[in-house]
Amino acid sequence: MSSLRDKSYALQLNAGLRRTLKAPISAVGRGLHSGLDVRMTLRPADANTGIVFRRVDLGIDIPARYDLVTETRLCTLISVGDARVGTVEHLMAALAAVGVDDLIVEVDAPELPIFDGSAAAFLFLIESAGVIEHGGTRPALEILRSVRVEQNGAFAELRPHQDGALGFDIALSIEFQARAIGAQAYHFHLSGEEFASEIASARTFTLRAEVEALRKAGLALGGSLANAVVVDDEKIMNPEGLRYNDEFVRHKLLDVIGDLYLAGAAISGRFIGFRTGHGLNNKLLRAVFQDSANYRLTTDALERPLQLTAA
């Protein structure tokens, strides 16, 4: 599979203009929890549409919004009434990295395909379809005051930039008892090129001890070593091993990017997190939007130009 960094092209995008895809593109993959095949189509959308998940089997649209998140146990799931779409975070992370603002995501099941457990396949589909500017002003959610949420020793925080910095910075630390994971930390400044090379291929992971319990609960029926890293204390069960020595924290950082893009705008500020997950990430967005003094929507807080390059 190729990625943004594997093809020789350069795409110059003005950070102030909204973006969508040049053409529709489809793919079929297995659902992580149902184990069934899921067909997904990414379709260009008009300016100011936002990102919308369309359950074509139900005829219901679900906007990609933080306040429509209704489940965060094993993935981020959004819903409208009885219609839902789960495992949206990997696609949302890829869209955030490339800066796609307007898109219709058609899906015929209550979850997106898991593919290989990372965002690489989604990034490949976006690259293959192409990205265009199509008018309208691209907003940034500029963080004005620090907002922090905590739970059971974990925390997630958004802070304002200092010294006139722009864009989205993430500093994340994780800590697991499993010796193959242990304590890991990663700092990342969001850009399309760096996301493609450093974050997109990091896979989701689970502990071997949890797999049987999940399946007894009717979950992770599509999970396998082909779409997740499985850890048994100090041992990695996947025969190919890890893609990065710190693949675990990189994937958690991928999740942060995707979860926070449900704000509906690119974030300009600094994220600091320790042992955060989907639930805490969503709780953080809800806390930010509780008080309008915490943020402002602006067109002046994004880096210009955004350059996605590949050699």
C-alpha cells in the first residue's frame, strides 16, 4: 500500500480555504466488532457541509460532531436516534491531517472498516481521490484558556499557544503494566507529511487477556492479528512485530487527532495528555465548548501554506 509520502507530488493548499475530495472513492473492509464486510464510499461535498456520515442502509445522516458521540468504550461512536456509526476516529484523524473539511462518508453498516487497524488505508484512499480547495473560509478552533479533564489518574488538557505559535501540538504519554508497552511518550506537531510518515501506520492494540472477554461480549468479532497488535505481557503476538518501537503511543496519538477533529474545526493550540482515551478526549471537547471564553473560531490561527509533499 502506498501513502502520501510514497508518490512524487506536491500539493499546495491555502490554510484559509475549505477542502473536499476531487472524486468519490470506495472500499470494502471488515468491521472490527461485527466481523462483517462493510462498504464505505467517500464523496465530495459542497462547502460548509462539514463531515457527514451517511448510513445508506437506513437513509440517515450523522454529522461528525463531538456532541453526537454516544459511546467511547472501545472506539468513538456517533449516533442520531437509532442510527449509529462506530470506529470513526481513524478516518477522522486522516481527514484532520490532510485538512478535509467537507465530505460525505457513505457506509452500509454501524461501523467503518477497520482495515489494518491504522489510518494508512484511509490516507491512501484520500490521496487516491485527490484533495481540492472549493471556496469558503476554513475555521480554526483557537484555544484561549486552558481546559483540563481528569479521570482515574488519567488526564487530557488543551492549552493556548504561546509566543504566537500556530497549528496543533500534541504531547502524549501512556503507561501500561504489560512490559511490551510500559511507559511511552511522544510529541507531535500536526502536518500532513509528518502524519503520513510518523503516525498513520500505527495500529490499534489490545491485550491478549482481553480478547476472549471481548468476544464473549459479542465485540471484536472481526479482530485479528491482521488488524491489531496483540500484547501478552512482554511478548508481541504478531509475527511481523511492531512497525515502530513506540507504536502504542503513536496510535493513541492518532486517536487523539481523530477524536478532537469532531470539534468541527482544526484546533489551534496545545494538547497534553496522560493515559487518555476516547472517553476522556470527548469529555475534553465538551468541557471546552461549555464556556465560550475558552475558545474562538478564527481564520488566522492555521499555518499557511499547508504543504503535503512526498518524495
